[in-house]
Amino acid sequence: MAPQHRRVRARALAVGAAAVAVSAALAAGPAAGAVPMDETGAALPGPTGRPTPAAGAQPAPGAQPAASAFPTPDIHVPAVSVPELPAVPAVRPPSLPAPAKGVPPFGAFLASDERGVERMEQLSRWLGGAELRVGHTYLPGNHWRDIEGDVGFLQAWADWRNADAKRMLVLNVPLQERNEAGVPDEEVRELLRRGAAGEFDHHFRALAERLVALKIPDTVLVLGWEMNGVTYTHRCGPDPENWKKYWNRIVTTMRSVPGQKFRFEFTPNRGRDAVPWTTCYPGDDTVDIIGMDSYDQPRGMSFDEQVKEPYGLQAHVDFAKAHGKPIAYPEWGLFRNGDNPEYMRRMLAWMQQHRPLYHTVTDYCPHGVWQCDGNPDSSRVFRNALHGRTPEDPQTPAPAEPPSGPQLPEHCMPLDLGRWVEHWLGGKLCLRLDWWTRSG
């Protein structure tokens, strides 16, 4: 799902209703979804949208967040002390297994540009000082220069990442310019063919060099996300074979840049969508993480159905395990079923059980829990589950078994010619140690 749409709602409450709400809030303490106050008493911003990388639109300079949700009634309200918000244990359905100690590393998408960096600390405060280990942003896909990383906000994200060695930066990378322009299948098919032939390699080399220069060479790169859908020019459906060849060329190109330590993530939409996402999987050699974007949709689908559907949550976990890869959820949140606390409980419990490398909730309306005040019940569940939590250090996954292939003969010493040369040769060369016995 693209970081693209906004929702604005007008509010109008009678003075009498506002007085009741104010009294109830004073008695009950902080409400889920409310924007906290910092030490100076100034409200922390909590806008209800996020920018549109594809369109490049930005809010007007100096734009302010919405005013207080309730008008101040002209009545006397007695002073009541507000209790401290207690630490609340995670809320989990009793039918699911008890979670392991600690929580997986987590974060949120809060905005693509510098505002997303600024809001990380504000979200942490709302979560009672919880440690947000994962920052998530997107490169725009209007022009190739965007995909090369020629965007000013990458410096702010690099500074955030490098301020703490335990942090992780996740960057979604489009595979084509005009990525949300509604390019028809016939043209997408031709672009995939050109990509598979190496025509666009230099753009991704430029991105890799830029990320290394910014001192974020260990960025998680979500290449061509939601490729099994129909939204993006980088979709797989028109030509899966050339899509996979194109992915492999991109990864090979970026891995050839000195100093890189990138991890490459393959992330489809949950479910079948336009094509089964397994038909787009480019292979274990070029995929480090198998992610999934999973929102609460379609309307009326229960969480159990989201787990069991073809190419759903269980299929994702099983596929990753079979390929020896960690899982991740770079995009998840509410959607077609509105404010759905049951979905929120079950999704958080699912991640506690299956231990993804990381997860980042999409925090803007209608999906979010902090910047969107339209989901108060789900917001309360999310806040209670992660309030004050410190993620455990992620376990480094065991390396996958090497792919089967021709075995080197006995008495043969492999020559290390480098990954790039070996890629074009199609494998390793070796020097036979018994060559003298075979001469003459």
C-alpha cells in the first residue's frame, strides 16, 4: 500500500457533551490515542496523515496540527488529580500461546521525510518511553533520481540510525520511475525485459553508493514491495520470469559496491492478490528477509481467515521457514474493518508468537493508532501491549543452506575470484592439486 492518502474529519460536539467527556477524562487518566504533553506543557503534534512520496506534495510551511478535540466549556470544573498511567501488561487472547520473553524490534511509519524522524521520539513518549528500534521510510518513485536516493531526507534518517547501534533503518525502494502512474501491463512487460537485460543497473549502483556514503550500509532494502498486486509499475504480474531476473540483477549490482552490508527484503501483499506471490520469489541467493504487508482487510474477513487464506499469514511463515529466512512486517494496521481491537490483539499476539525480525505499523488514517484518532479502541490495545517495552536484540538468523549445484571435484582448490566474476562465470573455478599426475 502506497504512503499516499489522507482523511480529514470535522468534529462538532455540544458543550454539555464536552463537559461530560472532560470530567470522564480527568477521572480516568490519559486516553488511548490522545496526544501527550511534554515537560513544557505544549501538545506534541499528532497529524492524521502522511506525505505522498510519489506526488512530492508537502504541507504548507508552518502548518499546525488540529486543535484540541473538545471545546472548553464555560463551566466550573473542580480540580482533580490525574493519576500516573500504570504499566499495563500486554493484552493477548487466551487461545494463543504465551509469548516469549521480550518483544520483537518495532517501530512505525510516521512520515517519509524529516517529520518522520522527529515523530519517533514523540511516539516513544506516548508509549511510555518504549524503545523504537526501527525507522521506516520510502523513496519516491516519480523519477530515477528519486530511486537513486537523491532526496534530502535520507540524511536525517541516517543521523537517526547512527545515533544508536541497535537501531535498524528500513527503506522501501521502487524498481521503476512513474511507479504509481497507472502504466499499462504491456509497457510494464517491456520495462521488466529491459531491467532484466541490465539497462537500469546504474541507478541502483548509485543508490548503493549513496547509502554507503551516508554511513548506513546495513539498511534493510524492501525492493519492489507488493509486487503481487496491480498498483505499482514495479509489479510482477505481467512477466514474473523477467521480474525475478531484474530483482537478481539489482541485488547483484548493489552487493558489488564496496562497503555495503545491505539486507534485501521480498515483501508481497498478504493473500493471492493479482498473482500468487510465490511465483515472483527470485530465489534464496538474493533474498535475506521474507516480509509481508498485512492490513485488516477485506471487509468482514476475520483474523483466523487472514491466517488460513491461500498465501496468507500462515503460508508466509511456512514459506520463510522452508527457505531458512527470517520474516518481517514492514506494513500492517487497520483498514476495511474500522476500529477493530480484536484484530489489533491478534496481530500483536501473532508477532509475539512468530518473532519477526521487525515490524512497523503504518501510522496514518485509516490504519494507525497514534496519528489517527479514529481508532481509539485499537489504539488502547496497541499502547497497552507496547507501553514502556524494550525490544529484545534480534537473533542473527542462521545462514541458509547453500543451493544445490555442481560439486567441486576431489583434490581441487577453489579460487576466490570475487562474487561479481563468479556471477558471470556461473560458479567457482578451481585448481586441481594433482595436476602433475595428470600431465603427459
